[in-house]
Amino acid sequence: MHGILGWGVHLPHHRLDRAQIAPVAGTGGGTGTRTVASYDEDTTTMGVAAARAALRARPAGVRSLWFATAEPAYLDKTNATAVHAALRLDRDAAAYDAVGSVRSALGALRAALTGPGTALAVAADLRAGLPGGPDEAEGGDGAAALVVGSAADGPVLAEVAAWVSLTEEFTDRWRVPGKPASRRWEERFGEVVYARLGAEALKLALAEAGVATEDVARLIVAGTHARAARTVAAGSGVPAGRVADRLHATVGNTGAAQPAMLLAAALETAAPGDHLVLLTLSDGADAIVLRATAALAEYRPAAPVAEQAAAGAPVSYGAYLAWRGLLRVEPPRRPEPARPSSSAASRNADWKYGFAGPPGAPRPMADVAGTIAAFTVDRLAYSPSPPMVFAVVDFDGGGRLPVELTDVDAAEVAVGDRVEPTFRRLFTADGIHNYFWKARPVRGGTER
Amino acid sequence: MGSHGIKDRVAIVGMGCTRFTEHWDKGVDELLLAATGDAFASAGVDKEQVDAYWLGTAQSGMSGLTLSRPLRLRDKPVTRVENFCATGSEALRQAAYAVASGAYDMAMAVGVEKVKDSGYQGLNAFPIPGDGTARTLTAAAMFSMVAPAYADRYGVSEQEMRTVLARIAAKNHANGARNPRAQFRREMSVERLCAMPAVAGGLSVFDCAGVADGSAAAIVVRAEDAHRYTDRPLYIKALSFVAGDGGGLTDPAYDYTTFPEVAASAADAYAQAGVTSPRDELAMAEVHDCFTPTELVLLEDLGFAERGQAWKEVLAGGYDLDGALPVNPDGGLKACGHPVGASGLRMMFEAWLQLRGEAPDERRISTYGSRSLALTHNLGGYPGEMVSFVSIVGV
């Protein structure tokens, strides 16, 4: 039976304290924090980070990659190909986008589960809204990746016992391409529709899996309509103590990434034999029943969700607005960088995307941590978020490279600090995103 | 096989140099006309007598036409050269070798840069299409890593290091104050320099070279012909150039306290000139002080101090105008500014003035009359990947 072979989650380093919002916007905000993608992160880079975490915990010969997001870095050009390149997947491993809505993430996962061989379903999202609005406060940025396949591909940690997908056309939330924020219909309408859809999908899925409501160890309700999710959970018959925390207090709603992220979090606390239900409310309802296997006890995630949710560093509301392009700040008085050459980037794709040397080089540096031998803080260089921090890094096992640091406090960098490569977007010029690798401090249990 | 040099085979017989400053009212053409005009007058020749021209400019123009058009040169070979910040020195090197080869009787080397038309502060390199993975930090930031590395290696405290770097800047500003061609003509105290805010690593704006427009030119002939043009020719003793392989950036053994390309070009130059103890033989040196820590390391790479000792000599005033070996008596890049293509020839212009006794009294080197050799050092690039030029000239 097909199921989950492994998972990885990426939560950005930065956290916005919701209490910071109202003093500036005059309204909105709330309590707790939400995750904020750094200025050099987008859904592609966050997807790479989550996928790398997944493949670190569960090395796999990936045959197909599905990348889902509601905020693609590119339209018309596939984003999954950059993820594919950063993961150094085989040339004949397929890579596809599924973009536009939270629901597309479920479709991508479903396609991954039904395809041949091991597949990687990656979902990432950047959730913004107009300043002071509910989406801004309730949203969160992040990514999650699931390695899926059958027992032939590796030990299955959670088998898919049933999947019911109900589709319904109605307009609860919408966004015209290019607009910075979604709009929403009056809340009660969506709540009523989703309550009906959720209850029906849950009932059908449990019946298909032959699982009684009282045997559900964990009910996860995902979807952008927070009130509907609460209503569905409350009416499900599953005791409140078994309803998964939606990470509102620390992370926020990560949109297309939320279903897989909450599933990952649930799997991290599940026991073999547990039945987990992932119910996603998005233009219909998808209910998935999973059964945790004995192999789950042996699985060690690379960077557990709880650990990442508890970590992070504050970002000011002003910096958040500037990073998302919602506050135009004075640009650095330096020439803007030129767009990268497509042909040069193509020739050097192994280096640029895979952080791997030319053929014959000992090993890709992407998976190697290192130590800062020297560093400098450059307040003169062009950066989308000055100052630029640069370090000369000696990689474990040999090799040195001067690389830009990210997710750091310039005042706290020191020679001897441990850092690890991270795939980022250096800048965008002429609409071309310039992806390359930086290094970030090794924090908590993230070092291999 | 071997680097033999052209010791005493070629001489500089005329030079010109504009003021280095923000020439808002002058473009490349005007700067070139001014510097070459002064050089022609200095040698007592006209443009037709010069058989070939080498123009050094990093990014103020392309091809020999950048020079041949404003000078109205016809039927002359004019070559534009570029070698990072050592561009001006490279032009001289090519002109000197052309004369030494016998191909031409008289050649001119001209350097020019119009940097203040970019609309941005500092120097900004032409973007060359690439894969987008090249480093984007500034030269200031790259060279800023030298200071803590040096301090750490030789046990210099952060405060002492700050003072040493300020002392270098103060010396160059003091010299520049006595140089009418310098961009900055005010003395700066060590205390004031130490109080400046950092912009790149520990470096302040005042640890960086000035940014100025300017041009300089030299006319070279065979040594045996030199006295036809001047009683006091400057004989070329050595011209050396080394382009590194960039390996320092990825070499874990590289520690940012030395520039191997500079040490190698200095060794070659000293061998060509027959100099065995530069500290005792040189009357002066013009070195590429693009940033204050650069000058500190150069003093050791060029053999003016033992490893780990230059900082003490700096504090003791050993490289001041009245020191044992004056360094950057014209104020260096620090006070003159750095019009990239012109700087190498500006350095040579100071050697021309000092060795011939033409420098004004208030900035005459202490060694005048007792020593007769000058060194110019010009580098381009960054720690770990640079080009380095060293010349030695004498009267």
C-alpha cells in the first residue's frame, strides 16, 4: 500500500509578533507570532529547504517531484525545475508544478502517491495580506515536503487507508493574479459550506477506511478558512484533545503548505497503529485517512516541526512590509545588479542550483557544513536588505568558499561559528530570480 | 625561460598628471588632453614624434579610439589596455617593452578614468554577463578582512590595530595636504580617523581610497636617446607583473595577512633591478593603498618590514615623509583618489618629481640626494585573487 515514507518541513527563521501590527496599521494583528520568509526566500527556496530536510531524513531515489504553491515565483516557467536542480535529482526524474490554490497541494500529493516509484510532494507558500488585515496576521510562510511511495521504495511510515475528495464551485476567497492580497466573501457563507463539505468528506473517508470516529487518534483540519476549520473539528465527533493544533500561536496558516506541514507535525507525535485524518477545506474537501506503521517508531525527522516552531528570531513589522514589497523603502545607492545570464546559468546549473563542483569534484558542498574562517559586514554593497554579511567558510572535509550569510544578526557573527549551505534568491533583475547558495548559522538540531 | 627585465634600456623623459579630483567640468577627452599635453611639453616633443600609444582605462572608454580621437592622432598605433586597478601601470609596461624591443623610438603611456559620471558613489564595475553566482560584496569589504586577520596573527589588539590603520591614513592625508594634485588636501588626525563609523568590516570611509577623476601620462624612449629630451631621465630598472590564479579564495591555508601575488611581483622586480635590500636601497615607494590595511600588508609583502613588524614601524613613523623609507609621499590613493586607469602613472609621476628634486620642499622625501631608486606598486582585484605590478625606477 502507498503511503508516507518521510517528511521535512521548513519554517523561516523570522517571526513577526502580531502585536506589532496594530500600532502601525491602526488595526489588525493579535497575539502570538507568525513566520516570515526572509527577503531572500520565496516559495521555491522554501520548498527546496523542506525537500532537503525530507531527503536528509529519508534518502530516496526520487522518480517524480510535485511542487505546489499558491504564490509561484514564476508563471509560465516551471518552478519545480529549480527545486529539482537544487536537489540534484536525476535528469529523468519528472518535475511538475501545481499552482494557484491550497487545493493544488492536495492534487500534487495525490498525483505523487499514485505515480510510479518514489515521489516527492513539496508544498510551499508565502501568505501575505494587506496591512492590518486578517490574512496578514493569520498567515504564515513555510514549506513541507512528503516523500511518498510504496513498500518497494522503503519502509512506509503511514499508509493511506482512504482518500475522499469532494469538489464544489463556490467563491469564498479569491485573488486576481498579480494582486498582493486575497479577498474574502462574508465569513459565515464559507463556514456553512465548508462545515457541510468537511463533515461529508470525513464520514465517507472513515467509512472507506473502516475506521470508527472514536478510533481517530489525530484529526487535522487544514484550509484557509480558520473559522470553518474550527467548526468542522468541533462537529466531527473527535474529542478536542485529539484535534491537531493548527500552529496559529507560533507559525500561522501556511496556506498550500499547511496540510503537509500539519500532517508532518502530527506524525512526529504519532505512535504505530494510530489513525490520522487529514481533512483539508479548499474549494471542496479532501479527507485522507492514514495508518501509522511500526516503522514510524524508527524514523527521525531532520528538523522536527515543534523544534522549528519554537525557534526563530523576531523581525520588525517594517522589515516584514519591506521584504514583501508592501512598503517601498529607499533602495541602496548602488547600481542594481544585472540579471543573470540564462545561458551561463544553464551551463553552470550544477554549481548554481546544486552547489556542486564540476564533474570529478569530490562532493557537492550543499550537504556539507563548515566553519567561519573570516567574515565581514558590508554596508556599501548592494543588497535587498543591507547590510550584507559575507564569510569565508572552510567546509568540513576540505574546501573553502567565500559565501554570503543569511538569517544572521550581523553583530553576533564570529570566527569559528558553524554554518550550513542554504538555497536562496540573491536578487531579482528584469524579473529573473537569481538563485544561489548562501550559508546560515547551524542552529539547534539542524546540523547533520 | 626567465624574467630578464629591461634594466636601464628604457627611460621616461616626460610626464604629465592632472589634478585628481571630482572633475565635474571635464570629461575623458579633456583629461586626456591635459595629461598628454603636459607630458609632451615636459619632454619637449609633439604628438607626431610619438610613434605608438598605449592607453590604460578600466571602463571609461574602449579601444585606442578613446585616445586617438581627442588627440587627433592619424596613422598611429593606439592600444587600449585594461588590467583592473593596475591598468595605468600596464600601459607603461607595454609602452616600455615596445621601445625596448626596437619596434618604436618613442612611445607614450596614458592612463585615464572618469569615475564620477556614474551617478553612484565608489567604483562600480561593468557587469559582465554571468551565471549570477559571482561575489557581490565590495572591495572595501573584501580588504576589511585583512585587518582582523593580521591583528589575530600577530597579536595586535583591536584598539592598536585601529590606531595603526588611522596612522596610515593620517600619514597619507598629511602628504596629500602638501600635494596640489591630490583630491583631499586636509590633514586628518589619528583621533578623528579612529572615531569614524565602520562601513565595511571595521573600515570607515576614511580607510578607503578617495574616488576621483584624473589622468596621467609618460613618454618613454631608449635609454641612450634619453638625454636628447631631458637632463634628468628616469631609467626603468624593473617592471614586473603577476596575475594570480584566484586560488587564495578557495585555499584554506590562505589567511588574509599577505598578498602572494605582490610578494612574487616584488621578488621579480628586485631581481630585475638587482635590489637586495629594498628597505636600505629605495628612496621612496608609492604603494597601492586602496584601503589602509592593504598598505599595512604591502609594507611587508614588498619587503619594507619583516612579517608582523610593519604595524610597529607605521606607529614609529618609519614611512612618513621624514621617515627612513617614505611611502606614498604624494598622499597615495587615500588622498589622491583612485581614477583606476590613471593611478599607476600618478605613482610614477611622484617618483618623477621626487627623484628629480622637483617635489615642493614641504613634501620632499627625507632620502632625497642620498638614494636614487623609487618603487611603484599597483594592484587590482581582491585578497586571494589579484594582479600585482611593481616597478623600480632610478635617476
